[in-house]
Amino acid sequence: MTLFQIALLAAAGFAASTINALAGGGTFVTFAALVASGLPTLDANATSAVALTPANLASVAAYRSEVRLHYREMIPFAILGLLGGVGGALLLIWIGDGGFRPLVPWLLLVATVMFALGDRIRKIVEPWSKGQHTVAKLVAYGVMAVVSIYGGFFGAGVGIMMLAALSIVTSDDYHKSNATKIVVAFLIQVVSSALLIAGGLVHWPQALVTIAASILGGYFGVSVARRIPAKIIRAAVVTIGAVLTVIFFIRT
């Protein structure tokens, strides 16, 4: 790697884990940086997933108060995350780079739209969260199961969908929802990363640079989440996602 690539990946890792601690979407940044550094799309996706896993652990540690207080309620979502992460990673390995590359612009488009409509999605599910209906809860668990598989496969946009589903069962407690999201995302990445490493898709020099920077961002990001409105970060993520979507549609 050149010094420029090292600096690019370090900046991307720090920014991505900070964004993930707030609302999700950091995968946009690391995926783009890894592709820009010369990795194939499949390898960039796998390396990004592995690189951001320690940062999610740092964010879990920063949210330790919420985790201790609500850990029993997090268990069902944690199980869904583990199972979904395995399923998504196995699917990714199975289709290979030839199958993954044509999907990239569409995955980026879906993830970008999710972020752009994040506030509207939460408004739609808000009446359900107040009623705490059994059907609403089943829908929340179903969405979390699907999102967990998607998280093991690609991951960009997974945070906003998790927050929307979790808002149904956690009412207006944003930090409870965000802590649960971070725990589940961490578990998804742990199991999917293990499979991606076993599949030989991870480029370790690039991963280690990103990991070192992302750990700092993962812990720092929670303090950002407590003070800065999510709209500011979300606008930046949507912009990045839109630009990447156009670029990959042109390249594909």
C-alpha cells in the first residue's frame, strides 16, 4: 500500500465507525475507500465487514450502561443477528465476485433510499410502538431477521432498518434502540467475518489499517451520538451513498 492508501483507509475507518455509532451507514465509507485502494468489490465488502467489527465492540462498550439495563430484551434480537449473519455470509461466499459485482449498485441504491426515508419509516412505525400490538412485534422480529441476513451479506443501510424495527418494541427510547442495534450489528459481523476470513476474502494489510482507526471512531462515535442530531450525519451518508450508486451503475 502507498502512504496515500494508508491515510485514505485510516480516515475512512475512523469516519465509518463514528457514523455507525450514530445511525449506521459507515459501510458506505469503508467500502468505497477499499475499492478505491484497488480491491475487487467482493473482497472490499468482506474486508470492510471484518475491519469494522472491533469498532462495533468499542461502541458496545461505550453503551455498556444500556446493555446492562436491557440485556434480557436484547437476547431474541441477538439470536436473530447470529443466525442471519451466518446466512448472509454463506450466501455472499456462494455467489462469488461474479455474482456480487452486478448487485453492488442496486444494493447501494436500496441502502441510500433507506437512509433518505429514515424519518418517514420511523413515523410509519410510531403508532405501532405506542400500541405494542402483538402483530407489530412479530413484524419487528421479522424485519430484524431479514435485515440480519442482509447485514451478513452486505451491511450498508442495515442500521436504519434495525432502528425502524426496534422502535416498535422500544417505544421512544432512542439510546435503548441504538444500543440494541449496535449489539446485534456486532454479532452479525462477528459470525459473518469468521466465515469470510475462512473463505479467504479478507485482505489483511488494508483491514488492519482500517481496524486501528475504526476502533477509535467506534468509541468516540457514541459521544457524538449523544450530542449531535442524527440528521446531520444522515445527510452526509445519503450524499455519499447517492454518489457511489451513480459511480457503480456507470462502472457495471
